[in-house]
Amino acid sequence: MTSSILVATDGSEAAAAAERFGAEFAARLKARVVGVCVVEDRFARGMSEDGLGVTPPPAEPMANYLRARAEAASRRFAERASTAGVECTTEILQGIADDRIVERGQKTDLIAVGRDGQHAAYRTGLIGSTASGVIRKTAKSALVVPSSAQLSGPIVLAFDGSAGSRLGANLAVQIATRLSEPIHVFVDSKDKGRAIARFEEVRALAGSLPVPVREISSTLGRPDVKIVDSAREVRASLIVMGAYGRNRITDYFLGSNSAAVVRTSPVAVLLAR
């Protein structure tokens, strides 16, 4: 059972969505939260002289600004958690953001991060560098929250029979029980018999779950697109899936269904580990 959640924030508007979602999610799960804000070394330590004869600006004013900003972000999250009735502590760390979040997250059950981050308006990629680093490096389950996420609606479980998707199924059952929301099980298979077997496996994992378990299957198109489309169609609040699919090497080096879903989903995505 998820009893502790780390919610990472950088104080940005995108991070505010993760703060709101994380606090409400913790309240519904009856979990405690740890709000973490990282003052990044690359900014706090300032610029160094690089041989061009131009004196860099002093580092202290920037370091003071970043510290004050981190304190303000921490206060904001603590207020959100208090409003939600959640036990909360906050910590300000310094270093490389994703490394420090992953390190601190080892002491919690789940890490929640905003998908986009402070510099989303200037980024050419589709996911913030801190969120990307966290979900690649952590050994914990990770919740990735886009700005549009709302915690209201059913859960979509993407299930492919892999060990990761079984972990996802167990998490989805726990969460659905707490949220009193149905689970829509998505299976992508051109083999009807295999699809039926996977649905039955999820039903066995769900046991006597007190909420409905419904089936969604697909035989055409890219699985990541179909998963996101299914979440839109049922107005889901959360997609749950394994962080890795059936081929971990391919997933890491080439990009997996889970990575593609995280990049494009309008709802929060929980990557189970």
C-alpha cells in the first residue's frame, strides 16, 4: 500500500499542477507527503571566468534568490497539503535536481513530478529534463502529472502480461479501492485468445475488488496512442502501466510505450516499479 509520496516542485506553474494533484492523491490514499524543492548547483554557484576576460556576475544574489524561491514553493505546497488534510513535511535540497529527487525518493513509496517544469516555454522537447531524469533513474514507482491533470474519473490500466504490468495491476487495484473508481483494462493484442487470457489474469489479480473492472481491447494502431485515446474516451483521471514492457533493453534505448504515453497523455500517468 502507498503510505508516503514525495512531491517534487520547482515553484513553476507546471509544478503547481503536480502539487495540487499530489496533495489530493495523498489525501484520497490516506498517505503522508514530503514536498521537495531542489536548488540547482548550476544556477546557485553562478558563472565562472572562462578566459574571455569578462568578469562573471556575483553568485551570492542568485543563490539568495533561488533559496528564497524554494522556500516560497515549499510554503505553497505545505499550504496545499494542509488544505487537503494531509500530513506533510517539506525539504529544500541542493544539487542536481533529478539526482536529489531520486535519492530522497528512496525513503518514500512513490515519487510525483510535474511533466513540464519551470522552463517548459523554452523547451523543444516534449517532457521536462528533470521529470525525464527521475523516471529513468528511480527504482520507485513514479507519477507524472501534466498541467491538465484532474483527479476525477476512472483508472485505465495498460496490461501486456509483463512483470511491470503486473505491478501496475496491483497498484491499480489498491488505488481504485481507495478512490472508489472503476478500472478500465486496456489490452493490445491481435490474438483474441491471448487478450482473453490477459483480461482473466487482471480479474484474478483484482480478486473481490469492490469497484467494476471493464475491458478495452485493440488490434490496430500504436498501443501508446490507443492507451491515451482510451483514457480520453472514458474521461480517466489516471493511467497506470509498467515502467518497462516486455523488452527492457528496447524500452531503455529506443523509447517505450510508457515513455510515449507520458509525453502525450492529458491525464496523470503512474509508472509502476
